Amino acid sequence: MEKFVVETSPNLEGSLRVSGAKNSVLIIMAASLLAEGECVIEDVPDLLDVHVMIDLLRSLGSEVNYDAQKEQLRTRVMDATITDASYELTNRMRASIVVMGPLLARRKRANVALPGGCPIGARPIDLHLKGFRRLGVNVEIGHGSVEGVFEDHMIGNNIYLDFPSVGATENILMAATLAKGTTTIENAAQEPEITDLASFLTKMGAKISGAGTSTIRITGVERLVGVRHQVIPDRIEAGTYMIAAAITKSKIFIDNVVPTHLRPLISKLEEAGVIVTPQANGLVVDALEGYTGVDITTLPYPGFPTDLQAQFMVMLTVCEGLHTVRETIFENRFMYVNELMRMGAKIRIDGSSAMVKGVSHLEGAQVRSTDLRAGSALILAGLVATGTTEISEIYHIDRGFVSIEKKLQGIGANIRRVSI
Ligand code: EPZ
């Protein structure tokens, strides 16, 4: 086991580079199951979740080679007859459910063990299954897994998503690429990761229009071929470091950022008085003059991302005034608040809203990472708390942030990884 030990770290400076997006690369790796021939994926971050997906692809008959130095992953389907994804693997990462769409499309059957519980919410998959049924798949849930099967072909259809679910949009989009006829996904998720997936599938030969909008149209084709693709930068990792600059009242350059993917956060930071200046391939965040508090509500893209909710909350704990954080995406994404309150934060939870009363400073304490993004928020808290903060259960953080302590050390933060 390991922990992070964080000391007060005012005045960060310098630059750091953002890695490829976790929530894009996992889906693109799943989409490689659709391809005949080799896929070469660039900017693949060396994350725990990437290694889980590598194990899953191998268990499904793919040959996978990952070069962590080059951040390049090469994968080729060698056996397209395997249709069962085991509980041992799907339980290690909820996103495993997105192999179901590609397996159905290419192998006409998929049997995926249902993942276990998750700290931030129930994470149902009803919208994924509604989409598959609308495409003519016979879907059954039983004995802890979900099985989809059909004869001949999936048939394109109109699908309306009750909620713009990212995973459901991705799963249905991938399934529809090889269906007979045209599929329309209405109320689709519009996250940049959807657009990146559609770009990969289009290169493979899929016929897709409207990705990145609320209506996506797919015309089925006969086959898809392996291609090379570079994953988009991780907007959540970038946003986390932007907030690190704000909370420490620093000025840093963040490299490998697509500013338009971060409009919701940039807008809120500017409202708070932070200066954000897009550059050639990144952006400068300047909070030397400090910042004031603002309210946020998480929403589907292009609203404020739920994956930056915890990090932004930390910003509000140490600025004057009373501010509100509303979480509308997940039903249990305030668990980390108890850890922040142990550091002296003044927060009151009322259902899906948190009222934050700014305090003069946080106090270092021993805290634990309750989930991936909350863990990164506790690091941010440690950067501004007086004294030492020790964060345990940091494997959560390693799932989604490449060498977070090295990147922060590179801009002057006093953080180290310690074995316990
Ligand atoms: C993706 O999860 C991301 N994960 C999440 O990032 C992110 O927080 C989330 O999208 C929202 O942006 C990956 O891309 C691997 P959803 P996903 O389906 O696809 C409800 C991180 O930290 N819902 O958009 O699971 C669901 O309960 C992770 O990187 C249904 O009701 O998100 C939730 O309340 C955390 N039925 C809401 O929709 C369904 O069939 C959003 O879920 C599916 C979802």
C-alpha cells in the first residue's frame, strides 16, 4: 500500500504536460474489438484502468502490446469467437460494460458480468440495454451478468435516451456501426470523448454524423478496419491542475490542452477572477491576484463536469463567503466532504447540494481517498492546508492520473509517494 504526504505548497510555477484522456482511451480500446486488422493508439496514458482494459481485451481474444514509454498501444483481434467477459475483470472497472456493444456488433453475442458497487452511485445500465433492445438484440439479465444475442443482423432504429448517458451513447454508437440500416440516437451525450470515439470509428470505415451534438446518426456498414489514432488530451486531468493553480494563487502553463473542451471550467474560473489564456497547444492559468468564490452546478457536457466537482469544491472551502455546489449527475458524489471537514472545511450537505462557508485556512490531517476524483481533490486541499496532509487509498488516484505527484513536483509542489 502507498500514501501521499503533502505539505503546504504556495506559489507553484513552471509547466506540466497533460496525458491522453482516460475516458476516451478506454472506449477506443473497446472499439478496437470491431476492427479487422491492427489498431495503433497513440497517447495512451499508463494508468491502472488502461491495464485492466488490456487484460479484458486479451481475455476476449485480442493480442495487445503496450509501450508505456512511447505511450503507444497496438492491438489486433486474433480470436473473434470469445463472447464472455468475466466478473474477475469487469469487477475491477465499471467501464468494462462498453465492450458489450462491440462484441454484439462483431460477434452477435455478448455475456458481460455486471460490475459490483461503486462509491459514487448505483451506475445502472438500463439505457445501454434499452438501446440494444431497440437494435433487435435479445437481452437477459441473470446470475450476475447480462447477455445479449441476436440472429443475422442488428437492425438500425431510432433510440431516445432518457438521460444523455456517456456510456450508453458510446455502447449504442459502437453497436450501430455494423447494424443493417440507419440508427438515430436522440438526447445523446455530447462529451468530447464521444466525438473522439466517433472520429476513431469513422477512420475505421463507420458512417457517423452528429457526434458532439444531441442527435447522432449512424448508417451501418459491412466491416471496419484497424487504423492509427491519437487520443485527445485529458480535460479532467487538465482541469485538476488548473484548479491547483487557482487554489495556490499561482501562475502555471499547462501543455497538451484543448481549451474548447474546458469551456465550462474556464468560464467559472474567469468568473472567480482567475486569468486563463489559451496558447498554441495549452493554456496559462494566472491566479496571482487570488480569486473569489462562485456557485457551480454539475451538468452533462457542455455543462460543468461532475468529474471536477470535488476539485472545485476545495477551491471554495478557503475563499470568503457562502457558496453552493450542486451535483446533478451522480447520487453519492459528496463522500469526500467528510474528509475535507476533518481538515477544517465548513460544508453542509443538503441532498444534492453542498453549502460551503469559506474558512481562513484548512489544517493538514490524515485523510483517505474515497474515489478517483475525490482523491485528487484531497491533494489540492493538502497543497493549501497548514502542516502535513497524508492521503491513503491512493490506488483510486492512480486509476485516473498519470504520476500526479511527479507532475505536481515539477511545478514546485511538496508532495511525495510513501510506501506504508
Ligand atoms: C462516464 O461514466 C465517465 N466514465 C465518468 O467518469 C463520468 O463521471 C460520467 O461519464 C459523466 O460524465 C468513463 O467515461 C469511463 P453516465 P458513465 O452513463 O458513462 C445514469 C471518472 O472519474 N445512468 O453518463 O458511467 C447514471 O446513474 C468517471 O473518470 C442511468 O441512469 O456515466 C448517472 O447518474 C466517474 N442509466 C448518470 O446517468 C444508464 O443506463 C451519468 O452516467 C446509464 C447511466
